[in-house]
Amino acid sequence: MSFVDRLIAPLSSAARLRNGLDLLERGRANEGVSEIAHAAHSGLSEAQYQLAQCYLDGSGAPQSTLEAVRWLSAAAGQEHIGAQFRLALVYIQGRVSSNSAASAESDLFLHEASSPTSTAEPDFDAAIIWARRAAEGGSSEAQALLGYILASGPLALRDLTEAEIWYKRSADADCPQGSLGLGMLRLQIATDDHTRTKAASDVAKAAAAGLPNALTLLGALTQVGVGVPRDLPAAAQLYREAAEKGVRSAQTCWGLALLNGEGVERNVILGETWLRRAGLEGDAHAAALVGFLHAKGGDLAPNYVEAITWLERAAELGHAGAARALGQLHLIGAGVQSDPDTAAHWLRRAAELGNEASQVDLANLILSGHGEPDDHAKTRHWFARAAQQGDLTAAFNLSVCLTQGIGGAQNEPEAATWLRRAAEGLPTAQFWYGRMLVEGRGVPCDEAEGRVWLYRAADGGIVDAQVMLAEMLVNGRGGEEDHRGALELFRKAAQQEHVGAMFALGALYSGGHDIPANRALAQQCFREAAERGHARAQLLLGQYLARGLAGSYDEAEARRWLESARSQGVEEASKELDQLASRAKLDGDDERAISAA
């Protein structure tokens, strides 16, 4: 500042402004703001604009959006174009931070790293008034901003034709924001390759000016070959340049390129580092990728503790897939203690975020007795909605809710209706529908029709269906007896560790059916079932061993099995044990008599 300006500053508002700006530049912020404020109070529009900047930046004055808006409005009312543009920007951003205010002029379309944290909703109605006045006054940045409002603002303000006019006017004035906006709009409305090529050219012009979001968008276009030739190395370098400028989405894309070796030499460690950086900056997708990377292992050893940390960050940022993964990790106890209730919490979060698979996961968890009471109604609603759209699994689960009264009133007839629909494709539903027909629950009893559905379920590998159908074949319920068919079904179920089927096989081989008796096989089947805790099998195994029915006699082992059966409440076992005791007493008396003789 000249000596003359310092001399006349008390008398001249313009000189006072120059003196204030000089003091700011030399680091004497408080004195500088005082000088600028004097000039602003005198009505000098440039001083009012500069004072507003100080309030936005918190430079020499407390940061205050309200004070900034006050002085910007004063300057804008005097047709100060810069103030009109900045005022429009403030209204769009809501409450801005110093970083965003400082960077706004250089990048209309703020990238994520410098985006403000708003505590107020954008006021597009006020913004468009000031943006239009500044645009008509010749500000190329305001023209780009006006185009943005017309292209992306509230529906009531949108006018894509006028938006393109303002974007083009801004781009023709070599404003990077105008070029980027024009390219984005043309991509939005493009229906042919010629328009996409023009759009990519606009974006490239903005990228050449170093605009971070333009670099990111051009990288995406180059990666997939929209409007430009597909070129993975070029796309990777564009992502890298934008990532280094702080664009979160570009950091994620650059990290992925390194992770997968797309257009650049593969480097898992460096890729994970960039994804971490983006995740720490608030990119939910990047945080989720870091979590998945550590959960799955591969190039990096599995680290479930690290995985859970990053998945939680991603889930809290709204990533549904991360929330579902957390639910699954807590359910199986990977990296943490198994905790179905915590699993339900994260599955609930994923479901609320729209992840339909998580809705089913959560619902199944709730059916097993976990979750919260409020979940029941949601569960029933999710199943009903999916069932109505043709999801057979949802139809089956809805029938379970209706049968058990989960999330609403119990309704077995309606449950049977949904089971019938699910039975068209699900063996489990075929078993339960067949059972409902046999038992007459929710539908009229029809053992013959029930047997048809049980056949289908048994062929589908449902063990309980094989056993139930086999019992019906043995007893001739719902059709003719078929002991050989029952034997085959029991054998299949026994091979899948069904204890009841093991016992039933022993009963069939014991004789009295259309199956040749084979007491050795019967004893073996009873033993397999007895060893798995089947009380009746323990009784019969004890009888076989006590009487030598299969050719081997073992009173001591027989007593052990009979005692085990008795401990489970089988009354016949007590009688068998009494008979063993009586026999032992008689044998003892006989031996004493022989000795005496």
C-alpha cells in the first residue's frame, strides 16, 4: 500500500479498503478487518464483499455465515457481481465451512473432500435469484452455477434447455465449471454416440484445467469407453490425479485399480492404503471394500478384527452390504463372540437400507427366537411383500409367521394357502403342506393328497418327509401299505443320521412285516439309535441282548441299556430289569443248590 493511501485512509473508504487488504496480506488480520469494516459501513460494495469473505473464512473475525450473508446481501444489492455469485453459493450450500468457502470459486461442483457439513437445507429459491443476476452481469462462474440449479436443482426450478444455454455461455468464456456442467448435462440427455463424444470433450476441457471432479468423471468415461476410446491406463492416471487432489470417489477408484491391476501394475498394499484414505474421508464404499478385503483374506491374511472395524464404519455411513456382512460375522462368531442379537442389529440396519437379502436373513434369525419384539411385524411385512412378488422362500416364511402368530394373528388357513404356493418349488414347503393335509391343520384332512406332497418332498431330500411318508406306507395311511418302499425311505433317512429312522429300520427287520426278518440287522439298527439317545431303541437293544435274540447274549450290557431307557421314563425297561434280577436270583439259588449237593 502506498504512503498516500495510508495518509488518506481515514478520509477515503477505498483507501481504507486497500489498507485493510494489505494488512490482511501481511498477517495482521484483526487490524485489516477493522479497516475493511469501516469501509463496508460507509457503503463501499467491494468492502462489504471483502468483509463477508472474512466472516466466511474466519479471518480476523469470528466465523459467521449470518454476518457473511448480511454483508454479501448489502454488496449484491449494489450489483456487486462477485457478491451475488457468492451469495447464491452460500444459499445452495446451507451453512458452509471456511474450507468450502475458500474453495468454492475454484470448483463450483465441490468434490467430496472439501464439501461443507451443512446444518441447514439449501435455499434454491434464493440462490437462483442471485445466480441469475450475477450470470446476466457476465460472471462465467455464476452462469455455470445458474446452469447447475436449472439442471440439478428442485424439479420446480428445472429447465434443461435453459441450463444448456447458460452452461454453454460459461464454457465459451473458458470457465472450467461451465465445461464440466455442459458435459454432465449432455451425458444426461445423450441418446447417440455423437452427443456422448461432445459431452466427453466438454469434460476433458474441464479436466485439462485441473478441475478435480472433471478428472474423476473423465476417468470413469475412459474406463468404460463412453464418448472416448476405452483406455484403462489413461483412466487409472486420471483417477490418480484426482485422488491426489482429494476427491474421495477418485481415491476409491484409484485404490481399486491398484488392487485389481486395471491399467496399472497390481499393488494390493498401495491399493488398500488409498481405499483406507477414502474410507477415512467418509466414502462408505471404500470403507466397505477395506472391510471385505480383510474379511475374505487372499493377498492379505484374514483379519476379522480389522474387517469389523471398517465394516462398522461403512455401515454407519449407510453401506447396506457392509451392515449385512457385519451381521453374518457376528452370527458365526468371526473375530468376535457369536452374538445373534448383535447380528440382528446389523441385519436390521441393512434391511432398513433396502438390502432384501438381509431382510430374509433377519427374518430367519427372528424365527429362531432372536431380535426384538418390534421386528416381528416388519418380518411379516417383508415376507408378505416378497411373497406377493412371487418369491417362494418368502411365501414359505410367511406361512411360518402365520402358523406361529409372528408379527400378527395366527391364521393357519392363510398359512396353508401360502405353503401351497411355496410348495410349487420348495421341497421344505412340500413337506409342511403335505403334513398340514395329513393332520387337517388349516385345510380339510386329506391323507391321500398329503401323501402326494410328501412323496415330492421326500424325492427332494427332505429327511422328515421321508420318515413321515415311510410311516404312512407302513400303516397304509392315505393309500396302500408298502413296507419295501418304507424300508428304502427309512434307510435314506438313517444315512442322514435320523435317529427315528434308525429305530424304524430295526423294527422292520425284527419281523412281522413284508420284509424278511433279520435280527442281526435289527439289533445293529437298534444299537445305532440307542447310542444316539433313542429311549425305545435302548429298551429293545436291552431286550435283544438279555434274551440273545440276534444270537449274542450279554446280560451286563443289556442291563446298562435298560437302565438308560428307564432313566428316560420307559416303564417297560423297569419290568425287564426286574426279570433280569429275578433270573439272576434263580441262577444264584441253582448254583448254591448244586454246591450243597
